[in-house]
Amino acid sequence: MNNIKYILLSIMMIAVTSCGNDWLNLEPSTSVVSETSIKQLSDIEYTLNGIYSTMQSAYTYSGRLIYYGDVTGDDMQAVSSTKRTGSYYLFKYSKDDAPSTHWSYLYSIISNCNVILQNVDKMEITTSQTASRDDLKGQALALRGLALFDLTRIFGYPYKKDNGASLGVPIITELLEVTAKPGRNTVAECYTQVISDLSAACNLLSGSFNRGKINKWAAMTLLSRVYLYKGDDAKALSAAEEAITGAEAAKYKLWTNAEYPTAWATDPTSASGEVLFRIVNLTTDSPGNESMGYLSSYSGYSDLCITSSFYALLNEDPDDVRLKLLSFNGKKYAYVYKYQPQSGETIKDADIPLIRLSETYLNAAEAAVKTGDNNKAAKYLDAIVKRANPANTVVGKTVTLDRVMTERRKEFVDEGHRMFDALRDGGQCHRYDVANSNISSTKHLSGTYPNDYDWTYFKVVLPIPKAEMDANQTLQNQQNPGY
């Protein structure tokens, strides 16, 4: 009966937040009815499965949370203003009509993690169950940290803009009554909580392969990312190096140059390849037409394509293997083919690689540059540069931050990083067109957005959703500036 109860809890929260009439729900997304009936490890597993199911949604990590970070940047764009990605690309939203799903779905993940974390240490277990209990607790901590980090970078300005002094989002670490009206914490406070969750998770999680579940090396890579965003570069380097060593000892490895164009379609049953954490989609429970696979394909909705300027950047090396991931709709647009279907599936059901070992290497390279260790910067960057084209190397060269960040652009296009990477250190996005006959129709859409923008442009963060403002009076004087 307990198993059914927690499956229903996850389903109810998904159903509430997916409703098109969000304004009818006058309970904040941060609240959940208190439940204390988790009694055994299987109850935790069922609740975690509900969390991972939420992460499969097209409103979260199989769709909207990914393409938001790309089309708000300068390397990808909506194909037209009427496409699903059009309003993000054009920054065409206000405090009254901005999407609420980023907030509500991520808080549903946090709330369900809190159900686990409030009860996991209370249950009686045998000594032989300790490792399993710790891993399950670690998963809940890591997923709560991931959700809070994404909430913070979507609704709060980059940490380095004001050393985290501006408002982030409410920090929720316990089960709240429906009457609770939490206010926003600062970005700095949110980062402190995220780092606490991820650090604790890394001490509990197993480093073993766990299909579709987050493990130690994925959490540690995410922790290194958070440290980079915050500016704790020595800690970022330490976390990334430990993750590389541990992941490779567990048999993960960077894809080779030959493997790279098609390795995205693999569905490993043990530690192999470079995907440390993936959203596993099946034909029976995928987001279907709203998935990244379908949105990114010209044989699907052809919703988002690369910009002409990014195509020119990638073509600076005609032998870069990443060019092989592009598919073309005649000579109109170039699409990224990373969301490749696994065996027996279609692009609608493609897995979503959320954390890859290539990020761990690039996090290490970036942190090494920022801490003045050129030897390590060259070592970690070279693995990615040489994989892209074995004829290239940075060994023996001075590695600049711009060189590392350019490699990040090339490596992570269509994976949701660009706008955040461009702005988090005070940089900017620069939208401009480059004439190229291979994608002659690809031009930036006209709109009221600026062609060049940095963290001072108020729409690089979303407004707090109207539904949440209406339901939670504490938030009503805490809207983001400009809205």
C-alpha cells in the first residue's frame, strides 16, 4: 500500500503542474502534504522512480529545460517564431505569460526528494542494506541539488554578477504544509545548499553503473560545474579530477573519434562510453513528439537549428568530427543529431545524455586555466581537441580561457549549456548572421531582443510565474527586476 501511495504522490504532482490552467491552482508548487510512511527501501525506490519519471517529461529534462539554455543563446535558434522554441529564442514573455513549468516541475522533484530525505534515516535496516540505503539517499540528495541549481540559474542572476547577493529561489529542504508561503533566498544561499546536497551525495552514492540513475561520478561532475559557476575554481578542479579518475576506473571512457558520430544511440548495460547520467526514454513512456529527439530533427518538428555563426565556427576545422552530427534540410537549415534513437526505437524515444565525461574533462580544463595550471589545462583540453580531430593538439601551448570556452561551445551545442556558459563569467551572447550557401535560409528572426546581451539584460532570467505569485503572497514583492 505504501508503494502505491508514493507512486500516486508523484503522479499527482505531475498532473497538477502539467495543467494548462495553472492559475486555478492556488497552492504554491513548493508545498506538499506531509507524508511519513516510508518504511522500507522499496518505498524509496518507488519514489525515486517517480522522480526519474518526472525528469523524462518534455517539460523538464527531455525537452524544455534543455532547449531553453540553447535558444536563449547564440549558437542555436528557433526555425520560426511559431515554433515551440520561438518564445524563448525571441525572449517573448512577460511576468503574466511566462511559462510556469520550469518552476513547478523542478519543485515537484525537490518535494519528492524531501519525502525520501525526511524518512530514509528513520527506517530500520540490516547491515547488509546499508550500502543500498546510502546510495538511494545519495540519489535523492543529488537530484534535489540538480533541481535547485537549475531553478537558481533560470530564475536568479549568475553568481558572479553580484557575488550571489541577488534573489534566487526559495530553498525547500523539508515537507511544507500547503499553507506555507516561503520567500526567495539569495543566489548565494541557494549555491550553499546545492553544494551541500551534492557534496553529501558524493559521499553516499555508489560509483557503479546504474542505468538511468545518477551515480557518484555524475554527481561529482555536476558539483564541479557548480563550483565553476560560483568561482571556486580550485574546488572545481579537484572535483573534476576525482570524477575523471573514478569514472575511468569504473570503465567509463571518452568516445573515440570513430565512435563519436553514432555512439549517442548506444544503450549500455554496464559502465562504458562517456554518458555518466542519462534520461532513459522507452517507446512505452517517452515524451513522444515533444522530446528533444523530435524537436531537434528535420524529420520531426524541426524546431531548432544551429545559427549560421555557429556553423561558421565549427567549419573553421573541416575535419572536426562534430560536423558529422549535423543533418541538413536541403540547403536551408542544419540540425544537430545527438538525440539518436536506441535500437528498436525512434527519435521520439531517444535517450537524453545529461552529464557526460567530456564535461568532466572540460570542467577540469577550465578550472586549471583559472587557477594558473597550464599543464593540466592542456592535458584535459587536449583529450577533447584530439578526439574532435586527431591531427590537432594543444599540448605544449598556452591554453587560454577563450580556447576552453570555444571548445565547450562546439562540444555541448544542443545540450542546454550555451546561454549559461556565455554569461556566467560576465561574457555575452552575440547574435549575427554569416552568409553560407550550405544553410542559406538560416538567419536570425526579427524581434525586439538585443543582438548582443549579457547578464545586465533582464530577460536572461525568467520572471517568477504568475501562478506562484498569486498563490504565495510572500513572493509578490520579490519579482525579478524589469518584469
